[in-house]
Amino acid sequence: MIPGARLVILGRQGAGKGTQCVRLSRHYVVPHISTGDMLRAAVREQTELGLMAKEIMDSGGLVGDEIMIGLVAERLDRADAQTRGYILDGFPRTVTQADGLDEVAGDKPIDVVIDLYVARDVVLQRISARRVCRDCGTNYTATGTERQPWICEVCGGDVMQRADDHPDAVNRRLDLYEEQTAPLIEHYTSQGRLVVVDGVGAPDEVFRRLTDAIGKRV
Ligand code: ADP
């Protein structure tokens, strides 16, 4: 077991970050911190942050950098992340957020940044079939034969399509990814911190590739 791994997982929407991060989190026994999940929880709980973020998220836009950096800074300050480390999923998404993260991480810098690479046409197909439990975030793939209402096997919550997984919002998010998040890949590559992992294949196979890549760096 790796004590205190600090990982960032980048990748297009639908690349499998959520699924793989849950597995990595169990494997390395470090908290999985998904900014998308944190924001969705805030929306459900109708906090001030949630009320502000909802419209932006539904339309496929990005919540402001300052707010996101503050949210992550607070989360990384908690005891579990301080002692065990973390897997960041969905953050950073812009170069400004990456700089913010370096500042927040301070003398405990990120060990490795992974780009879970899946081409755009492949993720588009995956997202159109993606369903998610609104309570625990478990991901499912729709085949069209599911019983309705669809109940989560893990927690009994409702399995639904995310409001931002509809085609217009998906295309907007993928465009934004190219515009704002792809430069991050450049940024981390130039710093020698990026490892690209092929995200196409069976989940077990992709997981093995990820742990191999992480094992060489941590
Ligand atoms: P996806 O990667 O499929 O877009 P996420 O669950 O990571 O889904 O995020 C859902 C939404 O939450 C994003 O479309 C965006 O509006 C918001 N969000 C999440 N993380 C960030 C971030 N780091 N910066 C800005 N907005 C974010």
C-alpha cells in the first residue's frame, strides 16, 4: 500500500475517471475527491454554493476558478487528505486552478498527474448511455431494457441521466474541455508531471494500466 499518494486524474467527460477513481481510492486507501460530486451534493442540499452552481452546471459551463479553488482547499485541509493523500477527479480543470492547487498543496505536492485518454467520438457514445445514482454517484450504462424506475444496486437511490448528459450540454462540455482543460495537459507535460494512460478497454484492464503507471511514480 502506498502511504499518502496525491494523484490528479484528468480526462474527457466519459473517459471513465469516476469509475476508475473509486477503484483507485479503495486500492490505495485514499479519499476520492470529485468536485462534480461535491457540487452536485451542494445543489441537492440547496446550499448557497449549490444555488449558484446549478444553472452553470446544467448548461455545461464551468464554475468560477476562485470558488473551485476555495472549495478544494477546504477539502484538502481535512485530516483524511492531510494524512492519507487524495485522488482529485474533475479538478484542476483550468491552468489557473492548477496553479491554485500547487499553492494549496504547498510542501506536499502532487505525486503524479494522469491523463486518462479516450478520443472524443468514443466518449460521446459512452455519455449518451451513462446513467448515475443521484444519491451515491454509482455509474451505470443504459441498454434500454432496464426496469423503470431504475433503483441503484448499491444504495437503493434513483438511477437517472444527469441533466448535463443531454447532447447539447455534452457537446458544450467537450468543447470547453478542449479549450480550457487541454492546455492543462500541455502545462503538466512541460513540467514533466504528466503520464498518459489509454482509457479504452475493459475496466479491469484500464485499472491495471493506471496502477502500473502510478506505481512507477509514487
Ligand atoms: P464532467 O467531467 O462529466 O463534466 P463532473 O462531474 O466532473 O462532470 O462535473 C460536473 C459539472 O460540475 C461540470 O460540468 C462543471 O459545471 C462543474 N465542475 C466540476 N468540477 C469543476 C471545476 N474544477 N471547475 C469548474 N467547474 C467544475
